[in-house]
Amino acid sequence: MPEYQLELKQIVDYPRCRIYRQFIQTLIADRSIRVSGGSGLFYFTVLCNYANFRTSYRRIDGISYTVYPGEWICHLSELTTWFRMRFQYQAVSILDKLQNQHLITYTTLGRGKVVKFKIKGWRKHNTVLDYNAPCQKDTGFFFMSIATATEIISSEKCSEMDCILDLWLSTIYNDEQVKGSDIGPVVYMRNGTGNPLLGYAQLAERWGISKATVGRFLKRMETMGYLSLMSFPGTHGSVIYLQNYLSTMFQVSDVMIDKDEVAMTLNIKIVLPEKDCIEEPGSVSKDNSSVSNASMEAFVEKVAQILTTQGFSCFRCKKSIYKLYPLSDDCEESVIGGPPFREGFPRAERYKLAVSCGDKEIFHFELKLTLIGRSDRRT
């Protein structure tokens, strides 16, 4: 009777995202990002940002109002400022739109000068506290439903602020089911593939704008320091990493993202510069699977740069010695456990990289190189 080993793993798809109030306050204050003509995600997020977690009381124009969890009361002029509108009737029109989408309910008081609104389904995604106390609006966080945000995004054309929030809500960090998320906070649209590669056409369809507008928006947001955009040749697409995400969400230092490290993680080819690919006489074998000495030096240098960004400080030391050992086919199959070589498929070369400090080897790494094309340039 054959024996099998069963591995059971739960696939978790988080239904909500934590959003810090300070981040929303930063977006409200950033006048360089346009909000007009949007789907309403930004406006709904602003209302959630001011909603209560507990019952409190607020006095406006000499009258004390009771504000329950998921509610808030304010002057219409305040709401107009948060929405970054010029006129109060524009803010009321936004409230009407959100109410027609069954996202909120609201009433006007004090002859239309005061607005009291309530977020529908607040208790489902946010913990309600039993005791009564004032609720601060510039500290702490709240939870946003991913399904609700997706419905709002799909309703109409998105503004730049809507797009920023959509990227923030779609970001995954250090999840083994999503490639590249261990390197840094990466945008992943939860399509079930585990691959964060995105095309401009995909984002254009999601946001209801043109591909050219998507490209201009992403490049401008990168210049402003909101994200790191890494585009790869051909039909691979782009990978988006958010800057300041770790410091905002987890209060830890943000990490530097290296494009070649992302390419290695996603199994995207690395193209060497022309000067590194000049084949000198005697440096390349006639075997299709061989790699030139100049190319190997370039690969080792790139690996050293990547490992340095990951915290291996020895790679910055001039006393470190690097040694590269080729691994035979026997090592590949019996020791490493890789599949045997098959005709017609790209053959991978494996190398052992040993890093020594004096006479003592301190690190061992394995390099895998696959030649995917034969031309004047090697990859």
C-alpha cells in the first residue's frame, strides 16, 4: 500500500485592513494629490477616520449632543474642509452619494449648519467600547472592509486619492503566500495567484482611467515618495512597493527595495550591462550552459549588494573573501533534490558562494543561474 504525507494549510484572506488616523490626516493635508471626480473611497475613509469607537458627548453652539460608536457630529464647514471642497453644498452632495450607496446615514441640524453621520456596519469591522470617553481623531487606527472598498472603487472613475488608498488597502507584507512580500510591503490585488506583478491595463480597468494616466500617476507618486515602482521588460508588468508603510503600520524602520532582488524572487531574468557581457577569448566554453567569468563577477557583485541591503554587514568589509564553487549534476539531484535535466528545457547552473573572514568561512549561499536565451547578450 502506498504511503503519503499529507500537509494541510489554511489559506487566509484578510477581510479588512488597519488604517491609521495620522495617515489619513496626512492625505487630507497633501494638496498635491487630486480628490475631485472620484469614486468616493477617499470621502468614505475620511468619515470613518472621525467615527467614534465609544459613546461620547460633544457640545456645538451651546447644545450637547450624544455621539454613539460609528457616529460623529461636526459643523458642515469642518466637513467641507476635510473633503477639500470649496462650497458646502458640494460636501452635502458627497454625503447624499454615500447615503445612496448605503454606506452611511446622515442628518443635518441647526438649520443645516451641523451634520451628524453614522457609518453603516461599523460594529462588524471595528470593536465597540462599552465605556464613555472622548475619542481622539488624530491618533490610533480603525479597520476598513476590503469588500466595501472594492465596491466603492468599482462604482465610478477613481481620483488620485482613491488610487492611493486602493494601493494602501491592497498592500501585503511578509506573507509566504505572496511572492516578494518578505522583501517589503508589496501591492497585491488578491487575485489568488500569489504574484504581485501588475500591468497598467489591469490598473486602468480597476480604476476606470487610461493606461497613460496610470503610468503618469504612478511615476508622480514615486517622485513624491509614496511608492517605489519597479517595471520589468516585456510582458512581465510592474511591482509596486509602498514607502513609509512599515513606519506607519508597525512603527518600524522602512526597508530599501532592490530591483534585482525583486527580479530574483519573482524569477524574472536579470540582464547584465553590455560592458559585463563582452566575451573575451578563452573566458567562455562552447557549452550552452556555461557562464563567462565577467558575467559571474557581475552576478556575485549584485548578490553582495542585495545581501548588504538585507543586513549582512560583512559584504561591506574589504577583508571578506568570496569563493565560488560549481555544483555538479549529482549534487543537484541527490543533495539539493532538484529535478533532473530534460532536453528542450533551460538548464540551471548551481553554484556555492562561500564568504570567508580570514581562514574561517562564515556564510554559505547557493546561486542558481538559468540561460534563457542565446544572443549577443547573456542573462
